[in-house]
Amino acid sequence: MRFSKAVVKCRIPILIVTLALMLPAVLGMAGTRINYDMLDYLPEDMETVIGQNELLEEFGKGAFSLLILEDMPAKDVSALKKEIEQVDHVETVLWYDSLLDTAVPMELLPDRLYDAFNAGSATMMAVFFDTSTSSDLTMEAIREIRSIAGAQCFVSGMSALVTDLKDLCEREEPIYVGIAVALACAAMLALLDSWLIPFVFLASIGMMILLNLGTNYFLGEISYITKALSAVLQLAVTMDYSIFLWNSYNEQRRLHEDKREAMAAAIQATLTSVTGSSITTIAGFIALCFMTFTMGRDLGVVMAKGVLLGVIGCVTVLPALILVFDRPLQRTRHRALIPDMRGFASGVVKIFPVFLALFVLIVPPALYGYNRTNGEVYYDMGQCLPEDMAYVTANKKLSEDFGMASTHMLLVNAGLPAREVRAMTREMEQTEGVQYVLGLESAVGPRVPEAFLPESVTGALNSGKWELLLVSSEYKVASDEVGRQVDQLNAILKKYDPSGMLIGEAPCMKDMIETTGRDFQVVNAVSIIAIFLIIALVEKSFVLPFVLIAVIEAAIFVNLGLPHYLGQSLPFIAPICISTIQLGATVDYAILMTTRYKMERIGGAEKRQAVHTALAASIPSIIVSGMGLFAATFGVALYSEIDIISSMCMLMARGALISMAAVILILPALLLLCDRLICAATAGMRHIPSQNKQYVSKQEVYAK
């Protein structure tokens, strides 16, 4: 209570300090680098990651792009190549004139070399950068190349993807944050009992969101997915805490004449309740930190920090704002639009066997769809961009004109004899889906000394430690076909050079697929175990955690099973994150109802009466909370053109509604079914059955 009274007493200093922190928060947010490259989050000890680092260290090459030029004379292409070479951080540009003067007809090149770089009226050049794939400097170089080359140039490669992704995110983010705020505000205006309180909530939560985003500065950088989702998620998840404080304050106003005493009591009640509620949500986000694919840790840390700041804001900043604006808040109160739910609760309790049967019937197909959805996710980040984006257009050109869908790179020991490199190259070219393998040996052939080649070519392809070869593949990144191809190429490579490394977007994606497949199982298990233990401690029961988690997990199965039946493919990160977020964020609905059910049973109510009272009392809070999460995410899902953000927000919006329905309809039925077991395995409830038997008989006597 001492803390609560201190908050009330220091309400003005609290607001002054919080407002003063907004400036460094904004500066910290602006200074936090955003990473748009998903491959950066692979574990550092993976061979593909080690190979990428070797490429940058030994060759000075990090990022790699292919440029397609249409309807451009050879002399103009050569002139453009020279301009591109002058762009900052372009390390090497390889084209026909890297080998021969443009005065020599291209047709004199070996057929496979000519076909590799020419198709009809289109020609292709390879550009290497001395910075990493998702470096800000690389993205700036991509933009400059596009401006120099004009409409006839199409730039493909991972760096082009992250450039377009960054530009699209920066255009969209202010709009969809505005949409989330507007819809969340509309939901609160419709469901709460004051016309002004939603704006006070948004002011308090908004300041905590800014603090969360500002303190990300100390993390160095965050992923674009974390940046895109953190503000929306923090708004949706921590809105519950604000609603609880407001309801508690209004209850205390009826018990205390002094509004400051009422607020101190409300803060104390809120702190006790919200602490237990927030721990389950934080546990859900912390579970993401157990992913070896470290983007999970990125999102988990930021969101756990956001929830913690949300709780702090709810018991410090929000009470201060409510007290400052108490008079207009009280004047703008109105009757809540949610009707009395006792009649509805009676109906649910009366026909509870129907909902038990529904639960039993829904789970098998939901679980089947859930397992199928997890196998139908996509990993190609190009799929998350709109069809008219420059990167997507370039990839189509590359596939249609040159039959190329991906490019791998080989790092081979520079001391490996040329004849073995040629033998390895021939064997690799026999691998299904491989168009060609290009290196020094394929460029000059066995009869031409390497010394005859210009230094710009030999230096670009041989560092003294490694020789670099390019492998052109017909298969798309992250496809099953390219996965098998990578395995075959790796087997051939290791046969000739055990130290050699196969790197590039497709091999990295294959590692990511294998890594996240394991992560999904680990994160699910960690989140369920952590939340099970928290519920067991909070409810002092061994049985209730099983009941509550069963209800929310069933809702998760339905939510993540629907994409399979709807023929939708999800980005790979969505099922991993959503299963954890939905469990952590919506299990609170079940805890709220169960806590009231326990209180009623301990107070002497018969099981049906206890469930009825708990359901009727909990429905308004559950509806407000669920609709808040739905409103904050649904608008973003409809607006965003980035599929990974749109999909995750749609899953969160739909998950809120499904969890809400499951808790309101299924949980009461399970509480009634398992009542005897719950009483036997819950502290403080072991003697309830006999008490209730006496209680019921008294009621029956009274009825007679």
C-alpha cells in the first residue's frame, strides 16, 4: 500500500519525468538500426554463415546481385558497367568485357559462357559489394545502381529484396500504427463506460511504447518484424491492464470519499491482479528466446520488455493521468454498452454437454489442420512482397529470360589442382536443376593459362586462400527441389574438398528451414511448461493448468489449422510466434474466469452456480480485452502489403476471437465436468464437495 500512496502523492512528478523521458526515447528509437535480412539471425557456427564471413574477409565481397539489362547495345552496357563500378561499395562487376574487349563478338565465347550471360535481347552482369547483404551501405548502393541504369535495368538478389522491404516498411509503418490506434480507440469507445478514458489509455500506453522502442537502442538493432509488430502488440496486450485499473478505480470511488484514497486502493488491487496476468504473457514472449534462430530472441526480449513497461505504466503513469483528468472523466461517463450477461451465462451452463461435445468434435480436425499448416509454410521472403515490387519483377525476368531462380557460391581451397576443380564442376553440372558452374577453369578452359586473364577477373575469383565459383540453379530459393540440390552439391564438394563451403541464399535458407523446424517444437514446449507452472502457482492447483491450457491450445489449433483448410500458405515465422503469443496473451481470459469460479466455490456456491457467476462476471472483461486485441491487429492485417506482417496480424486478430469464444463457451463446460477433480487437487478446495452438498440441500429445503 505504501507504493500505491507514493504514486498518488507524486502523480505530477511522475508525469513530468515520463514526459521528459520521451525525448531520449524518440532519439533512441531513431538511433536503433533495423535489420531487414532474416538470414542474419542464423547461428554463427553454421557453415553457411562461416562461409559468408570468409567471402567478406578474403574477397572483400559480402552482398551479391545479378543485373538484367534489356535492349541495350554492348557498348552502352560496357559504359554502364563502368558507371556501376564507381558506385560506393561496389567491389567487382563481372560481364563479358571483363574477359574480352567488346570489339570481339560475344559469339566467340564458349556456348555455355555466352548463354550464361545472354538471352535474346537481354544481358546479365554480376555485381559484388564490399558490404554485407543487409548493410545500409549496400541498400544505398542498390538504389544508386537503379537510378543510374534506369527502367531497362532489373536488380535481383537478397540485397535488392531487403532494400525494397525496407522502403515498403518505412512507407507503411506510420499508417498501420495509426490504423491500430484508431481501431483500438473505436473498440474502447464502444465497449467502455466513458467517452474520454480511451484517449487517456492511449496517452499512457503510447508513452510506454515509446520508452520500449527507445530502449531498443541498447540492443544495437532489432528486426523489421519486431519493429513492425512491437507497437501494435504492446498496445493490444497491455490495454487489459489499463481497463482493469479504470474499473477498479470506479469501484473504489463508491467506497472512498477521497478520490486519492480510491486510486491508492485501485493501484494496490491492480498491481496484485496484473502481476499474475502479465507473468503469463511475459513467459510466452520469453519462450521465443529459446529459438536458435535468433530473431525469436529479438522479438521475445523486446515484447517482454514492452509488457513489463506496460505494467509499470499502468500503476504509475495511468493513475496520475486519471487523477489529473478525473473531473472530465467522470462527467463523460455513460452506461456500458455490454448488456447484463447473466441470462447468457445461464444458457451456457444449462447446455454445457453440447459444448463438451463440440470441443471433442472440433479438436481432431483442428489438430490435423494445425499439423498440415506447419508443413505448408513458406521461407522465401520474396513471397511476402507485392507482385509489382522491383525485386519481384527482377526475379521474374531472371527466371523467364535466363531460366535462373537462384545462385549458389562455392568456396573451394585455392590449392586444389585445376583438374580436380574441373572434374568437380563437370559432376556438379550433371546434378538435376544446375544450369552451369562458372569459375576460372570454366572461363579459360584447360589450355589457356590463368595468367592470360586480367587481374580484375583472377582477383575477383581467387583470393589466394579460396577460389570462388558461381552455380546457377533452375530451382527457387527455399523449395524442396533446391534443398535436395544443395545436399547433392555439398556431397560432391566435400568429396573433392572437405574444407570447401557452399554458400548463398538457398543454402542459408535450407539451414533456416532445419533450424526453425527444431525451434518450433522447443518454443512450444517451453511456453507450455512455463505457463503451466505459472498457472499452477497462481491457482495453487495441479489440475487447473491442464484445463486452462487445453482450452487455449484448442483455440490455437483452430486458428493455425484454418490456413490449411482455406488453402493459405503462411510465412515460416508465423506459426512459431503466434502459438506462443496467443497462449501467453489470451490464457489471461481463462485465468480471470477460473479465479472467480474458485472464489465462488470456496464461498460455498454449488458448482453450477459458481460457474454461472464466474461466467457472467467475466464475459464483459473478456469481450473488451479480446476485441481490443482484435481491433489493434485486424486493420493492420487488411492494410499491410507485406505478407509476413499481414499474416501475423490476421492470425493474432483471429486468435483473439477464437480464444475469446473458447473461454466463454468451452471453459465453463470443462470446469463443470472436472469440478470434483479440481476441488480434490486445488489448495483450499479439498473440503468443498461436502460443504457444497450441505449447501445444496439447504437450498433445496428453502425451495420446498
